[in-house]
Amino acid sequence: MKKYVYPYKVFTDREGQKFHFNAYKLLLTAVDDAHLDLLKNLESLDYERVQELITDDEQKQCLQDLSEFEMIGDEPYILQADATAFTPTSYRIVLTEQCNLACVECFATKNVNCLKTMDEETLFKVLDYSFEHNRDKTVQYCFFGGEPLIKFDLIKQAVERIEGAESSNIIKKPIFLITTNGTIITDEMIDFFVEHNFRVGVSVDGPKQIHDKLRPYKNAKGTFDDVKANYIKMYNRGVDIHVLITPNPDYLDDLPNIAEYILKNFPMKELTINTPFKYDTLQWSVDGEKYANILFEVYKLAGEYGVMLDSALSAVLGSISNGIRRRTPCSILGDEFMTLVNPQGKMSRCAQKYDDKIALQTLEKNSTDSCKNCFAYGFCGGVCPAYKALSNKPHDSNKCKFMQAVIPNLINNLHLFEETADDI
């Protein structure tokens, strides 16, 4: 019977232990030189011939190990095709681009004279689209901005319509999220969040000195004290709340310290760290390898505080631990993804921004040819089609370096991932 050697890469940890990463099955296995030598023979000789050459029990056991560890198999390695069904199951709805802050790097701050706001008719069309294309599914709705709470009236109307669709058995129980700067919270809003099981993400970019510099009011007054007071008030009322950090490149080296400060001062079950990128092209604005190293540090810190970390690592580790290859770079697992809906109701193939070049209905299928020899392809999902369309470049080198740094970091931190390590 013919056997196929699956594409792999070998890594060595700090203690000299060698690990085989199966790029097809997404399996990470500790191996020794005997296994690797046998694999090399299988790459140049067919399986039957290798069996004939094996004479001792140790070599026979190694050959059996290769099959059990799924380093070789009966099915040929086929480079998976990208997902062709671009129907979102999660909607990030930009209710307004208006904001009451003047954050240093924000789109709203830089385009203050041309900011848009969604109207009720457009909102309802978006929601009806989500019902039609996600029948009998759980749909996630994230209200976004600008500052979405400026349009709290629209949020209330949206929730009423969505829950109506649920009660009519059109969709399953929806998930409600909101990302807010946390400065204009009222008791009515808190009551609403509790009643409708909202998950609330509040942007906090560091201790007071850093946060106030990056996220001031329009009059230049700092926002940290107001944000923290409102955060604690929501937490004490039972809101499912967490912090979102958007790393600023100027403070990237301080990110572990920033994260630890927030973990100490803001109670939560999960900490989110957004990936910093250039808004015009979606290129990652930090060195990928360095960013991977830092996120593993933060992952360790979060674990010490009993807090989960949601970051660029999350989908990657989820893909590896579940052995499910990502069909697109936007997906969590398989081919499900989040769309961003702009105030005009136009939907993007990207969760980060809208542009006609990356509209949901117009984006071309992504080519995998340039990624087929990369060991990280299965958990990366390939070239970001939005970045490619906006920048006219084939790869985001920072993102590539990040993905390729994940496995070396993982094998040197397996103690941090007990559940993951059991599966790989």
C-alpha cells in the first residue's frame, strides 16, 4: 500500500528536544533522530522498499510510530482550496463613525469632516440580510463605531428586531457584543446590557499616563478616570465586561507591563489585544516575530491571573489544538467569518474596514499558490485578500513572520497550554 509523507518542519526547543510539526494534519510531536532519518528515507523511497530495508525491532517501531503519529498516511496531501462561500455568521455593525474622543491614531480623528452615521432603514436591511442568510444559526452582532453608544437608540431598535427574529424561530439565540470607549455610560445603558446579556468590550490602552495620551477627549482632557469608574460600575452590576488593548507601536515593548497593569486593576474573564495595523492598507504595523514573542509573554501573564487572552494567537492556537485548518485568514475555524458593515450598509470581506475593493460581493477568491510550501499555511489561512487588494502586494511580511514564529514559541511554552498540548 502506498504511503504519503505529509509536509513537515522540524523544530528544536531550548533543551534540545526535537519536534515534528505536521503542516497537513496540524500535529506537533516530539521525535528523535531515528524518526527523522526514516522520514527522509520515505521521501526518496517508496513505503514497500523501506519496509524491506528495515531489519531491527527499533526501526520497525519507528515506522509504526510514523503511522500512529500521522506523519505518513494513506491519503495524499492536497493543498486545500480557499472557502468559496462568503456568507458571514458575525456582523460588526458600524452605527456611526462619530466619536466624542480624539484618539491619536483613530480613523474618526483623522477624517472628522466626513464621518457617516447609519439610519434606521439601512440598519433594518442589514439585520434582515443576516436573518435570511443565517436561518437556524446562532448569529453574532457586534455594535461598533466611532463610538456606538452615541446611537444607543439604534442599538435598542436593533436588539428588538433581532430578538423578534429569534422568537419567530428564524435564527437561534443571538450573541450581542459592543465595543465602546466607556466614557458615556448611563444607568439605562447598564440595565440594557444586563437585560440582553451584552458582552461589553471597553478600550483601555494602558495606565493613566499612557491611556490619557492616546485616548483624550476632544478638549485634550484625559479619559482614564472616567473610563475606569464606568468600567467598575458596569462590572459591579454584573455586566459581562472585558478590556480591549490596541497596542501602539511606540509602546509595544511595554505591552506585557501594560497588560499586567490592566489585569491587576480591571476585573474580567478575558483580555483582548487587538492587532495593530495601518488603516489604509491593513498591513500589520509591528514586527511579526517580535509581536508573537510578546503575545506569548502576555498569554503567560493572563494565565497567572486566571484570565483568557483573545489575540492574534487565538484563532491560530484554536486551529492547531482542534486540528482544523483555517479556510481563510479571516476565519476562526473552517470558513466562518465576521463582516464589517459600514454606515451605508455595505459589507466587507474584512472585519476591520470597508473599501469597495474588498466588498463582500466583489472580492475574488484568494490564491494559495504562493503559500503552498509554507508550513504555517494550515493555521494561518493564507494571504490576506483584503491586504492584497488594498496594497497590491502579495504578502504582509509582518503577518508572515508572526505566523512562522508561533510554532517555535509554542514548543518552548507547552507548559502554558495544558489542554492544547494534550491535543497536539
